[in-house]
Amino acid sequence: MIKIAPSILSANFANLAAEIKDVEAGGADYIHVDVMDGHFVPNLTIGPLIVEAIRPTTSLPLDVHLMMENPDQYIPTFAKAGADIITVHAEACPHLHRTIQLIKEHGVKAGVALNPATPIDHVKHILEDIDLVLLMTVNPGFGGQKFIKSVLPKIEQISQLIQIRHLSIDVEVDGGVNEETARLCVEAGANVLVAGSAIYDKEDRGAAIKAIRSTL
Ligand code: DX5
Ligand code: ZN
């Protein structure tokens, strides 16, 4: 039931197709794609061209995490490039319902992400319209950062709210997820675990995925 989404941010970009096939063979459920614009977060990473290029290399869903200002401008392009899930940050979307609508108009699943310091109030009014809530467990921008434990109560709160309202929404966590922290997230109610360095920094990615699963 728990899905594991390796983040290719920590993969070898000179060898992306093989890096993706490696985690697919190793039991990954999604491929997590971190898009950073150098404004919303202090880093620049992947654009739609890369999403389009990797699309044919895997049959796994591409879970595209947009860490960018004004995502509306690029949602159609990412959808056409082959994204299966597009997640935007609540902090970057003044007209969140409109942005979610735009994602859905393109036949793509829609998610909303919250930074560690953003309360769950920012998604309460849109839960009925989305497929996924992404709770950041680090401040977005880089792989390999330390898990922020104070996000755990937020995971519990949002999971309870989803249950009370009888919704079927994925609760995804992203940042510092590893063999030690994965279980805490799942116990709090998360069902999709993004892991970058905990998988791609290991030589045997299949073993790394299994190691995380074995702790759950
Ligand atoms: C952080 C990104 C994450 C990142 C996770 O800004 O959104 O997806 O790749 O990397 P780890 O698992 O190494 O913290
Ligand atoms: Zn991410």
C-alpha cells in the first residue's frame, strides 16, 4: 500500500534513462521529478524538455513537483511532456483553485505541496478537488537535507481530516526520508514516500528501496 517515489534529483544526470530503469527494476512506484526555478527555491533543475525525454524510458507514473513561481504558465507544457501528477506549492499560487483546475483540464492528477512552516489550513478548502497533498519535510531546494521532525503532527492532522471527510487523497512526504524517518511518516499517516539521496546515493538501489520498505 505504501508507495516509494525515488527523486531523480540525486541521480546521475549524465545517465538518466539507466538511473530511472534501475529504480523501476528495484521496485519503485513513482518517479519523482523535482522542478526548481531559481526564484521560489534557490536552485535550478529540470524543465519540460527533460520530462519529455524521460517519459518513454519508464512505465511508472511521473510525479512532477513544481517548486516554482507562477506555475500556471508551465502546467500545459509539463502535461504535454508526459507528467502524470503535477504538484504545485500553495505558497506560490494566489489562485489555487484556478491552478488545480488548469492541471485537471489537462487530464493530469493534481497535488498541493506545503513547506514545513506552512499550516495545513492552506489546503483545507481544496481537499475535495485534489488527488494528493505533499508535505515537505525539508525546506525545498536541495537533496540530502535533514528531516524536520516538527512536520509529523501536520501529517497526522491532514491524514485525520482526509479520513473524516471520506476522501481518497494520497499523503506524500518529501525531504530527508530514509530508513530511520520513513516509518515515522507512515505511522503519522503518509502513504507516498519520496526519497532521493537515501536511494540514489546507494550503489544497489533495489536494496535501498527494500531497506526502506522493511522498516515500515
Ligand atoms: C527537495 C526536493 C526533494 C529532494 C529529496 O527540495 O523536493 O524531492 O530530492 O531529496 P532527499 O530525499 O535527499 O531529501
Ligand atoms: Zn520533491
